[in-house]
Amino acid sequence: MNALTASAEAGAQGSSEHLASNRYFDRNFDMDAVKVLPGEYYVTATNKLVVTVLGSCVAACVRDRTKGIGGMNHFMLAEGGSEKVNGASARYGSFAMEVLLNHLFKLGAQRANLEAKVFGGGRVMATLTSSMVGEQNSRFVLDYLKTEGIPVVSQDLLDIYPRKVYFFPNTGKVLVKKLIKVHNDTVVVREQEYAARLKVAPVAGDIELF
């Protein structure tokens, strides 16, 4: 059984959390935290901090503003695919968004109460610069949320820097730190590995991507 299947079954049984297994205690904020890596997502109805680091990828932080149920994904469109929401490449993004929204609904979130904050899409991967992946990712997430009728109340997209994003689903607060000076290439390497997986994975949104 893979992680996504196990997560879905846990959700059906009433679990308050989904996927992204990198958990730790954040001493700066004095609370439990979860780190979301490329291709992962996390949803919670509890008071946890959700953290990710973005390069060319984007993250959608979606929350039920009345119940405090929220989650974050971290995804990229496949290189060289269509920029349109219904294009082949965009199926990866659509799948990432659908998984996030469906598990929010399983935990009791109501569509009418959802709001989103979106981040990332920086031009930080030299190997993908020519294909404008960051721009495509940014355009996709905004178009998708508009189509779904979910208001985007805050965004920090594009530019040339990686970002570290701290999302507090309970309150909806988001802190964004642009990494002007990056001391290692971890974020780029992770996204390159993720992009390589997208190239060989089935385009239909196979769950092995997550």
C-alpha cells in the first residue's frame, strides 16, 4: 500500500491529517510542524504548522476560514506540457489540487468557506528556465482556483528566488521568507528529481507521483 492510499483510508476513518511524513517540533514557533516536500501535501484540522521550500514549484495553502481546517500541496507541471488547465501537463497540477481539496472536504471543510493563498513559481532552475515552468505553474494555480470559485486572498509568485513558506491552517496566517542567499542546492536538487519523475510517470495523474 502506498502513502497516498494509506492516507485516503485514514481520512475515510476520520483522521485529521494526511500524507507528508516529515514531522518535527519547531522551536521558533513552539509548536508541532510538518514539512511538505515536492509532490506531497498535508491537511490538518489541528493546530499545526505546515512548512515548505519552493523553487519553480508552487504551493496552494487552502483553508476553511470558519472551521480552521487547512492544507498545503507542493507541485509542478510536467516540463513541456500545455499551459492550459485541461492540457496533458496540467493534469499533474489538477491531481495535486483535487487531492488537497478532497481531503479538506473529508475533514469537514465547506467549499463556500474556502480561501487560498498561493506561492512559488520562481525562476530558480536553470535547466527549466527556457520552458517557463515557474510561470506555467503560477498561471495554472491561479486559473484552477478561479475555475473552482475559490478566492485567492494572498499570493507571492514568480521572481527569481526560492521561498520558505510557513502556513498556520488554524488561523490562516502565512509567513514567507525569500531565500536571497541560498547556502546549498537542496531545493533545486529536490525539484530536479521531482521533475525527472514527472517525465516518466503516466500523465493521467497516477498516485505514485505523491
